[in-house]
Amino acid sequence: MHTKTFLSSCISLVLLFSLSSFNVVVARNGDKSGNPFTPKGYLIRYWSKHVSNDLPKPWFLLNKASPLNAAQYATYTKLVADQNALTTHLQSFCSSANLMCAPDLLPNLEKHKGDVHFVSYGDKNFTNYGTKESGVGFNSFKNYSDQGNFPVNSFRRYSRDSPHDNQFDNYAPDGNVPDQSFNSYSTNTPGGSGQFNNYDPNSNVANMGFNSYADNGAGSVQKFTNYAPSDSNIPNMHFTSYSDHGTGGEEEFKSYSDDANGGVQSFKNYGKDGNGPNGKFIEYGNKANDPQNNFNNYGIEGTGLSETFTNYRDQSTLGDDKFTVYVKDANGGEANFTNYGQSTDEFDNGTDEFTTYGEGGNDPHINFKTYGVNNNFKGYVKDTATFSNYRNKTSQVSASLTGGKKVNNRWVEPGKFFREKMLKSGTIMPMPDIKDKMPKRSFLPRVIAAKLPFSTSKIDELKKIFHAANDSQVAKMIGDALSECERAPSAGETKWCANSAEDMIDFAISVLGRNVVVRTTENTKGSKGNIMIGAVKGINGGKVTQSVSCHQTLFPYLLYYCHSVPKVRVYEADILDPNSKAKINHGVAICHVDTSLWGPKHGAFIALGSGPGKIEVCHWIFENDMTWAAAD
């Protein structure tokens, strides 16, 4: 035998012996994940050690383990001990560990002359861009930050002292947690215009800030058309010191935040000390779900202010508007509210609050025509206000709450809630959109997650690690998640925020014991259409039992809000195509038997009628959510 062949055979034998000493587990898709030095290998062994049954492993959960390899795992475990060291390696850490982190924007040093058009562009810092450009010009941003995950763009001191026109078309479409800031944008500018068309459509949890926008401008025109439209989820828009000390000019908001789900829009110091500004809100916030609009110090001490609200928040569900210190101490001016806050929804129309509205003004004219929601007027200058065709629907709301009548509410998706009797073979029913809309992330290894700060008292440390400025979307996301995790549990609820897969396993076992099974709906087929129910199986014999449900929370790494749910029945059901009768999915549904502690305005009662404690309510387990129960 040749020496080279002999050595090769020896090496092969050594490798074979070495590998046989480890229990290599081959996961789905051929992923060798039993390496004892990887987070996934550790998680698989953790499951085997702590769960007392030999049922098939839940790969949908185990595959959410950190993708770090052994070398990366060792490196970042050392770095996390020194948080200053970790934050200097944040971008590589986020990329390797599959986290959701905002990019670090570097100053823009590009030089452009003349008109510039940005197409399919993203994650840039436009600081001092277009400042003091002479003459009239035109810059455009088209398909900017298209389909980005956490797209971040900063327009600071953009187009300052410049009369250029700027147009943003189809900006940040389909973005996931976009963070866009316009600070000192177009200030001290004579003329010029800004147009935002189809800005931020179909986005998820957007944060848009306009600070000191168009301040001290003269005759500039700003138009927001289809801004944050088309089923945006929780858009948050803030206008602070917008058009402050401006002369003339026009701001038009048309189809702004229509069809949006939730979100907060705030206008603070908008048009303050302005001379003749003209603001138009046309079809603003229409058909939205629970919109929150706040106008603070809006148009105060201005001269000749003109504001028009037409079809504002029309046909929206719930929602609140607050006008605080609105057009106070203004000289003249006019505000018209036409067809404001009307709604075809008989359940709840939200409330409007006017505090110190028009107070101290010199002959302001405020007109309300076809205006009707639940209103509160405090410190209101009544002598100059006219109300025409004013309708208050409080009585209609009360009637719907007590009448047990089903309400056709567009924000309670068909099939989102259903009765237990629907879970029978042969039933045809609508299925909601169960697709996971959260950014794709992985758990951190427990040893790393445990060393990171995780409390509101240490939020500054956490923001430093993840490069989160105080007013950024990352900071808001972190603060919201920590506050929810620290919230006191509801009556009868036991809750825990699991920031590692091992934490989730421990919590489920602490409630249900070691003989547990975790389930989720197999895929998203059937979503947003009609389905047929096939074979149905009741978990734990279909008896009332206890479960632990876990839902994703928006956070840089994978974080689940888990809570025990007493008095439920859990079901598995084959989901069939109603035409071909072919199986397309395998769903998991949970039915809450006791709804007595639910609020009377819960979406389930809107969709199904009735009220707390009167009916059971069922829903599907959505993609990447899961429910735990004792094994049969």
C-alpha cells in the first residue's frame, strides 16, 4: 500500500471514530445540527433532556435556534461579556446571528450637480444634500428602499436654502419596520415643492419623522398623496415644528394614512407663528382601524391660517383625535371640518377632544358641517363656531353593544374568530390571513441573551448596544417590548417573555409539566380564502384543558410573549381545498371557553355578536405562533 493511501485511510478512520462519539442529529433539509458546540445542537439536546416523551421533535421551533457556527458562538459569547466590545461589532453580529438591526448610516460624501434621480436606492444618509443650490431644480426618489427589512434613511438639512422641487414616488414600499427621518428639511427655502406620492405603502410598523420641516419657508408647497396607505400596519408619523414661522405656502394631505391599521399621527408646533399658511386634509385617515391623531400647538399665534378637513377619518373604526391648544391666539384664520368623523360602523366611532381650541384668537372662523362622533370641547371659543348637521352616534354605539347584533366591521377579518361548532368535517368557512408579517429573526443562544440587559431600567444600555437613537424606531421597538413584558398579568393569566428557546421550554414545562407537545399550523395555504374542514381531533380528548400560547414580539432578536390560557379546548384539523377536497394544510385552533374577563369591545364580539362570558371564541394559531399542551 502506498504511503499516501495509507495515511488517507487512517485519517478516514479517525474521522469516523470521532463523529461516532457524537450523536449527530440530522434535521429537516439535511441540516447536521447535532454539533455540540453550536446553539442548535445544544437546543436539540436541551429538548431531549427536559421533555419527557419520545414524540417527534418540533422542528418548526428548533429551527429557530441561532444559526451561529461553533467559532462564531465562542467569539460572540466572549464579546457579549464586554458590551462595549459587542456594540463595535454590531453589524457583523446581527448578520451572523440573523437579528433585526438598523444599518449604521455613514455621512453622504457624494457630490451631485444639477437634477438628480434616485431609482431603486436605499439606506443612505442625505446630510446637507442639495443645500444652497442655486436656481430651480428637481430631484426625485423612485422605488426607494423597495421591500427593505428595516430600511433606514436620514434626510438631515436636506435642500436647505434651496428652491429645488423634490418628489418621492413609491417610497419605501412593502418595507418592514422602516425608519425615515426628515430633519431641518427644506428650511429657509424660498419657493420649491415637496411631493410624497404613494409613500410607505403596505409597510409594517413604520416610523416617519418630520422635524423642523419647511421652517421659515416662503411660498413652498408640500403634498402628501397616498401617504402610508394600502393597509399599512401601525404607521407612526410625527410632524414637529413643521412649517414653523413660514410665510404663505400650502400643505396638502390627501388619502393620508387611509386603510391603515392603528398607528399614531402627531402634529406639534405645526404652522406656529406662520403667516397665511394653508393646510388641507382630504380623505385623511379614512377607513382606518383605531387611528390616533394629535394636533398640539397647531397654528398658534399665526396670521390668516386656513385649514380644511374634508372626509377626515371617514368610515374609520374606533380612533381618537386630540386638538390641544389649536389655533390659539391666532389672528383671523379659518378652519372647516366637512364630513368629519362620519362612519358606517355601528359599533364604535371613537372620540374627539378639543382643548383650548381657538382661544384668544382675533375673529377666527371655525365651521363644523356634517360632523359626528363622540366629542369633548374644553376651553372652546364658541362665539365664532358654527355647527351644521351635527350628529352624535353614542346611542347607536350603546345599542350595538347590548343588542347582540353581528357587525360588518372591515377590520375584523372574516374567519379571524369563529364558533366551536364550525370545527366539524365538511364545514366551509373563511380563513384569515395567517401569514407571519414579522421580520425573520432567530433566537439568541441563552448564554448570550442572559448577558444582555433586558429591563426598562437598563434600556439605555440596550439602546447603546443596538445603536438605537432615542427617537429611532429601534428605540421605540425595544421600549414597547420591554414595557409589555413588564406589564402586570391580566386576571387569571400567567405570563413570561422568552428571549431564548430554552426559556420558552422552561416556562411551558413550569405550567404544564414535562410531558408536553408544542403545535402550530403547518403552513399558510388557505389564507384569505374559503376552506373546508377535514378530519378534526380534539387534544386531550377534546376536554377543557390548559395551554400555553406564545406570540412573537417585535424586537432585535426573536422574542416571544408566552402566557398560560386556562379553560380552553385545543383542536387539530385538516384543511381542505373546498373545490378539489384535497388537503392543503393542517391547522391548529384554540377555543376559549371562558370569555367573561374579555372586554366588551373585543374584536371577537364585534365579529360574532354577543358579549363577555356569553359565548366561546375560537381562532387559528397563526404562522410562527404556537400553543403548548400536555401530551395525550
